[in-house]
Amino acid sequence: MKRFTVLLVSLFAVAGISAEPIRKDGSANSEKSLQIHIEEGEHYLHRVPVFLFIAVKAPPQFALWIEDMDGKFIKTLFVTSRTALADWRKAPGDDTPKDELRRSESLPLWTHRSTGSAADQWDGPLPGVDAVSSATPKSGFSIQTALPKELTRFRIMAEVNASLDFNESYPKDAEKGSPEYSGGPWGSGQPALVYAAEVDTSEAGSGPVELELQGHSSPDGSTGELYVNMEGITTAREIIGKIEVELP
């Protein structure tokens, strides 16, 4: 399986995006570093129509962030730029002005944790979030980032979602307001999945820790809740093959 490894700074070069230095909060001087390895699954690339009979293989929306052991948001490590900057392409036949396009179903848990607002109430983007955002790599990738010196135990979180990933439980014709609604015919279909792992910096060098599936976020982005009932989730489980975090 093809994989590539890049530093988070280099991710911008791969994506063709110039960027200012990523760390502006002093964490770049930290003695601690964190390596995160994302391995793509069978459904990492998802078919998305763009015009008439033309379609592309699109990677998912993705966010990585850290929280303290009480669930308090600390910082975003990486987030795909379309979600972070509310920079969405217009769907065929959609007459909504581009600057008013919103996809609250994209990464609802990250949005809620990082902004304090439900995704359907957030206008985006977050100040400074462009420093840790990029287009999603086309295959598995790795991120290396610095940690604040005072951080000893924390939880690393990941959220991933593919557009138009409809199935019988989350159909494209689901009515707005129903539990199955995920943004309409150009929405996400199956909701974003959430992964997590606890990390203790005193165990640096002991080997990688794998993030485990925790549940899914709000299908339509109307809440910041985590739902542990995975009934009806099918191909979304195969977007990600594995996420591992390691303290070298």
C-alpha cells in the first residue's frame, strides 16, 4: 500500500500551498514531539461527480486534535482546508453563492470542540486555522508536530468523513430533520467517524498507540455529540485503515 511521510510543514508544499511557519505559540521550542501515521483504507478515495458524467476520486475530510483528559480542547494538529476554511465547491445546480456554502455535516465534532458551537451554527473559518490546514493527501500520510512542554497526558482525537457516502441507512433522499439526514443529495451520507487514543508522554519510546473507533458524530452537524451506536455504518468504517501515534 502506497504511503508517504512528510512533516506537517511539508504538507503544504505537497498540496501546492504556501504557508507561514506552522507553530506560533512557542510549542516549536518544545522538547517533545508527536508522530501520527494515517494509513488509508479501501474506501479512502470516494467517487464524487463533478460535471455530467465526469467524476473524480476524492479523499475524505479529516481532522486531528488533542484534548486534555477531561475532554477540554487544546489545539488542532491538522484539518482539511475545505472544512477549516468553509471553502466548498458548488454542487451541480446549486444556486447558493459560494461564500454562503456550508457543509455542517463534514466534521461536526471537531467544529464543535474547536469553536464551542454546533457545526450548523458556525460560519467559519477559525482565526489562524489556515496554519494547520491543507488539502487531504491522496493516500496514507504522516504528521510530525511539537507538543507543549507542560503537556504530559492527553487524548488525541481524529474525525474522518467522505462526501456522498450514502447507504440504505443514510440515503441521499432522507428528509431534513430526520435522524438519517446528512446534508441532502450532496451531503456526506454516512456520518463522520471518530477515533481516539490516550497518550502519556512518560511512555515515550515504548512504541505506537493505535487510535480506536469511538463512534460517529452528528449526521447533519446539528449537535456536538458523539454517538456510540454504529448501526447502519458500513463503508465509512473502511475510509481509514489505521491511525497510530508515537512519541519518539
